[in-house]
Amino acid sequence: MLEFRGVSKSFGGTTVVESLNLRIEGGEVVVLLGPSGCGKTTILRMVAGLVSPTNGQIIVDSIPLSDQTMGSVRRKLGYVVQEGGLFPHLTAVENVTLMPRHEGWPRKKISERLAELVQMTQFPDSGLTRYPNELSGGQRQRLSLMRALFLNPQILLLDEPLGALDPLIRAGLQRDLNDVFAKTGATVLLVTHDLVEAGRFADRVCVMHAGRIVQQGPFGEILEKPSDDFVRDFVSSQVVTA
């Protein structure tokens, strides 16, 4: 379970997230949908402890986030940042096993988990010894997902995970991601500006505008019953250009 209670975030006097109240149940896939600059990525960064809320409280499995609890809560999280965030000086296998090695996992356990994730994400065995710049965009995204999943996180945070890929690769990864969500049972909070992507993944869509959730509900409801002019225009612009 992930909950936001009156969460706001300001930078230099500019509010980027305002009075966010949102509860995400265990195993639910929630998509934050909206244009660039509406506060989506900042929300993920607050959950991951990279920035702190200006006001309000974030709760993970009944534990309020704070400087004192962040260390233990981070072990419950898997985070895929925009464009993967891989370390260029490490091979694929070194990138993906970084956290379990840091946590002191035995080699056998690491090897077994790696084999599971390679199969789950359909990452090619031949790519494990390569460096990120030797991999395709789709392979780098799969690698980033493997790294985020390695410690069996209860909550998966994904920030535009497929944003830089060409349409064919993107469509294949969308199908694979849905399978991953089903197999892991993780609670998922996914950020995108892509309407089609939201429809493929979401149990619930939260449309954001200027730091606020302006409508939330099933994808079909967002399409058929937009709550205001902004939601109507945002949906219409993507339906026309899709």
C-alpha cells in the first residue's frame, strides 16, 4: 500500500505538486498521466526519497516516510528512471546485480534470481557481458527493469519507462511489462504522458494538470467522461494524433 496525505512540493517558491491525496492498494497499477511539467516525476522522486515533501506525508505499508525510515522503506521499492539510468562503466550483469551484491547476497542466490529475471523480461543472455552503449534501447530498458525487480520490491516506480523507444519495440515491451506486473504482484506507480500507454497498463488512471490530480478512474471513464476542458483537450489531442 502507498498513500499520499496532503502532499505538496515547492521549489524556489514554485509549487509543482499541490495537496496530493491518493491511496494505492497492494497489487494495483496506477498511472499518473499528464503533460510534461505537471508534477508526475516529482511524485515518484518523493516516494524514492530523492526529494522531500514540503508539506504532507507519504506512507508505505503503514510506515510514514522520514529520514529515519527511508533506509528500510527503500528496500521495498524498485525504481526505473527515465532513459534507464544505467552506469555506463559497468556491464549489463554488473548493473543489474549491483544492489544484491551491496546487500551481501550469496553468489548462488544472485545467479538464480538473475536467471529468473532474464526469462521474465526476455533479456538476451548474450547481452549480459555487454556495456550499456553496446545494447539496443529496448535491451537497456529491460535491463533497468531487471535491476529494479532484483530485490523483489513490493512497490515498483516507473518514470516514462518506454518513452525513448520506437513504436514497434515499445509495443512489444508494453506487452512484456503487463506480464511482469501480473507475475510479480507488485504495487505499481507508473508515469507517462502517453494516453495509449496508460490504457495498456492502468487499473486506475490519474490525470494531472499543474500539480494536481484533476480526474481519476478507469481508463474508459477518462476517455468517455472527461471531468473538465483540460482533460477533454488532453485526451482529444492524443486520440487525433494516435
